[in-house]
Amino acid sequence: MQARAAEDLCRLVTGALQERGIKHEGAAGFATPRRLALHICGLPARQPDRREEKKGPRVGAPEASIAGFLKSAGLKTITEAKILRDSKKGEFYAAVFEEKGRDTIAVLAEILPGVIRNFPWPKSMRWGEASARAGSLRWVRPLHAILATFGPETEATEVVPFAVDSLQSSNVTFGHCFMAPGKIKVRRFGDYVAALEKAKVVLDTARRRDIILHDARNLALALGLRLVEDDPLLQEVAGLAEWPVVLISEFDQAYLSLPQEVVRTTIRVNQKCFVLEDPQSKTLSNKFVLVANIEACDGGAAIAKGNARVVQARLADAEFFWHADLKIKLEDRLNKLDQIVFHETLGSQGERAKRLADLARSIAAYTGADALLAERAGLLAKADLTSEMVGEFPELQGIMGRHYAAAQGEPESIAEAIGDHYKPQGPGDRVPSAPLAMSVALADKLDMLTGFFAIGEKPTGSKDPYALRRAALGVIAIVLENRLRLPLEALILRALRHYSFAGGNQRASGAGTVLTGLMGFFSERLKIYLRERGTRYDLIDAVFALPGQDDLLLIVARVEALGRFLETDDGTDLLTGYRRAANILRAEEKTDGAGAFDAPCDPDLLQEPAEIALWHTIQAASANTRRYLTLAFERTGRSGFRGDTSFEQAMECLASLRMPVDAFFDQVTVNAEDPSLRQNRLRLLGELRRAMHWAADFSKIAG
């Protein structure tokens, strides 16, 4: 809330100033646990004068027009209007409003109370006795003081005078609530930052983060350890302390027998502390880093001891959960999954586990995994949701399943698949690469995408409550980074067959609608994935426009080959020829009807050498292009993928069309006077269009 509040304060105040014609050179917001600040520089001393003209009817216009003008302009008689002249309109009436600019400090005094009263806190409160005194004011925490000054940096400043209920603005703030709680008089921003620093308050969040990170690294290094860095936790802790003091504490080394993720999560979630590790073995240390908000007289010994006591108690709870969970095998937990709702329409987690088992077994044929192991891994993937540990720490789902599976004698590949089946969970996350792990991870994401699309729960705008965009990007990342040949449409249909929708009539979409929607969704996600790697989005459209495009690896190979082809002179010139042919066909089809020239060209009606040469080249190029594309589409598995070479050869076949196409347009009149010649030549262009569409829909290519 702090970072957002600093942005909101800056946006609201500067926006209100701009609405009143007051410009500024720069503005920055700041936040600590106890204060919200805004510094605006480059404000003028006065608001600019404002002059506004409201044009009215011409002089001599009917009375009704003049009366309407007076009413809209707020004038009593026409004598209050001015007469202006225009070169076209001649003389006309105008209402001229002039307003002298006010002092900026007065404008600020007008703006700031409203900003404070209506500040968009996600959560707000009234407090204690102040609730009666503060009236309608709600704030995120009790509001004790308002500091507001205005003036040149090098001269004396003034207090911006205003009040919010009983709180009066002033030039006074307060230091650290424990170490320097006294009043501090402030003139300008430079004084403010320096005075707060002396009073044990670091105003800038980024600087507090740097202090914590620098001191934590140094303390860890002094112990021969390394800080396990955690950016979200660092951001959170920097928002909890105005004067961060980094300390080291420790817990009983016996708790290191727990899985490392359990130790780290317990310390991170429950105590907002950082863990340390041995730089050589990468194993966790029993020492950890905490951040205090005070310089204690004993050097922080009591604070460190208190944190150690709390962490020790939390780890004792985690140890109890760990041993209690190990007593129940994952397969014995499956019945409890029936009691956990996945979605009110899509059923329970128990039903989902059965779907994952079936889908993972089907996907195993494409990843090279053992089908029976994939089925078991899919069945057990969600079993840890019923464990005590995941109940306490939901972020450990999957991770705990991996540890339980390994401890209970499941094959290592099954344990790995359970642990990795949620991955990747973002752009920087690791992508599963083991065959079994890929099978279960893909099953998990495809099942979720299919189910939610079937009931119409698709992402809209910025809303994606079920993280379906992330799931689709996860499928794309797994497929492309592991070079998998995967028939998405067949797998989506298989996933759909295993759904039994609650209520019987909740399934709003048929298989065709689900397939169309999901393949379009994958197309959009693939564009994003490839655009970040420099690929043109229109080339993806050109390939996806062809029927039966559900193999992401082949789509990408085809897109890459098409991109390389279009970068050559042959590709550029052939695209120009294609567009000329397509434009001619489009124009003539408006007269003759759509599809009028889809029939094959009659070679016996060809007369000119250029059209005869083009026909022969089209036949050869079309046959060879289809042959190479067939080679590319052969499902030869991960190790035998030949798509790159085949697509390159297909593009070379298309390149042979370049010179015959150029010669045809230079030497042949398409719209011949003889109707049969005209129709045959248009059919020849139709064959050219169809031949090129074997590789891609060139009409989708921009530029």
C-alpha cells in the first residue's frame, strides 16, 4: 500500500494543479510506515491569468438566437457582450471572461484538503477518540500531523494554510517514534530529508532497501555465509522500518533436518526474516537475518533473542506437521481430495486428480515418459493439498508433495514431477525438462485451460482470476524450450471428454467453440512469447490462419523460416507479386463472385510464354512445397524433429516463383478481351495464391 499511496498522492496533487493551469518541473512521492510525503519542484508563485471567449451569434441575428446566447453565457443583457470581427463571419457577439491568477499557495490550500479527505486507500479506518473529532475523515492509520510548506528553495517558505477537520497544517513534523519523537520544524524539502535523517528516519524506500541488503550481505559474509536474497521480502521489510537495523539471530540446528523450503518459508512468512546458506554446499544455515526498527542499547541482543524464540516455536510447529504428514501416504490422501472444491462448476480436486492422471498418460507419448508412471504422478500431484504443512503454507503445494513422495518410496521421477507440475509460474521461473515432469505440468495447465474455457470463464481485459494467461504461457514455454511435438487440439478434446460439469447444463460451450477459443488464446500468448524474442506478430498470424495449426513447435519453426525467407530479395519481391495477384483476384471476385477463380487453370488455353512458364513453375513449386511440408509434419518425436530443414526447403520452392511471377505481370494482360482467356488467367493467379498458402497465408503479412 505504501508504494501505491506515494504514487496516488503525486498523481492527485499534480493532476489538480495541472487542471488549474499550474505546471511543475518534477514531483516525487515517498512513504515510510508512519509518513507519506510529496515534493513538487518548479512551481510558479502564481497561477497564470485565464482568458476565455465564448462566441455568440452575428450582430443583427434574430432575437431568439441572441437570447439563447445570453442564457448559455450567463449574461443579463447584450451590452455585457463584446463585439468581435471575423474575416468570414463578420461582426459577432462574444462573452469574454477574464480571471486573474491566484497565488499558488492559495490554490494548494484549496486542493490539499480534498486530496486528504478522499484519498483512495484500499483499506481505511476511524480511530478512538479521534473518530468524533475527525468527523468523516477516514485514513489508513490515525493521522496525527500535516506538514505543508511552499516557497523558493533559497528563500523563506510559508505554511500552506488549511485544515482537515481538527488537524491544522503546519511546518512541523516528528522523528522516529521511539528514538527521536520530538517536533521538527521544516522549511523546505532539503531540510526535511536531512532533519528526518538526524531523527532516525530514512525517507526514501529505495535507500532503506539498499541499507538492508548491504548490511545483510556484509553480516553474512563475516560469518562465512551467503544471504539468500528475496526481492519481495526485501520490499516488504523496507516498508516496516523507518530506521532499519540489520541483526543476526539463530535457531536450533536440529531443525535443519526439515526440508529447506519449510525452514525458509517458516522464517520468511511468519517472521519476515531472511535465511542464510553455506556458499559451497548451498545448504541452509541455522542463522538468519532480521531487521529491527530501533538501535537498541544492548546492540540488538534482546531483539535477536526474541526473534529466535518465535522462529524456534514456528519451526517446532512445522516439524510436527512434517512428521504427522509423513504418516499418511499420498495415495491414502486421495479420498480427501473429493472434499476440496476445485471450482463449483468444474468439480472437486479429486475429480481433477483423475483427469490429470489420464491426460498425463496421453501426453507421455509425446514427451517420452513412461505412461504408467505419468498416470500415477498425475494422480498424486494434488494429494499434498490435504496435508497439514500445505494447510499452513499454501505456497508449498507441490513442493511438499515432492518431499512426501520421495520419503514414502515413490520413484524419484514421480517425486520430481509432483514438485514441478506447477512450473513455470512466471517468466523467470524454471521450465520442467524431465519427461515425466513435463507430462504432468502440461496436463495440469491444459486441464485448467480447457475447463475454464468450457464454462466461459475466460480472461477479460486486465482480469485473469484463474491465471489462465500464465497457464498458456507455461504450456508454450514447456513445448518450445523442450522442442516437444504436441497435438494441442487432440489433447484439449481428450481433457474436455473427462469433464462432468456440475448441474449438467453448466457447459455453455461445445467442443468446437472451446477449440476455437483456446487456439485463438494460444495464438495471442504465442505472439507475446515470441515478440519478446524479436519475432514479428504478423508472421504468427500468417501461419495460424492455415487450418490444423496446433503444433506449437512446428508453428514456430514455420514462422522462423518464413521470417528468414521474407528478409531475402526473393521473398520481398514474391510478396509484392502475391499482393498484386491477390488484389486483382479480390477486385474481379466482386463482379464474378467469391470463389469464381478457384477452379484449376486449363493449360491448353495458355498462350503467352510467360504464363506457360508460370503455370509449370506453380505446379512444380506447389508439389515440392507440399512434399517438404509433409516431411515437417511427420510426428517423429523429440529426437527426430526435422522441421527447420523441411521448412527452409519449402521456402526455397516458393522462391522459384519469383522470376516467373515478375515476367507474367510484365508480359501478360490478365483482363484480356477474350472472356475465356481472362477467366483462365485469373484461375492461374488463383493457383499462385493457393500454392503460396501451402506455406502461409501471405495476406496476413504486414508491410
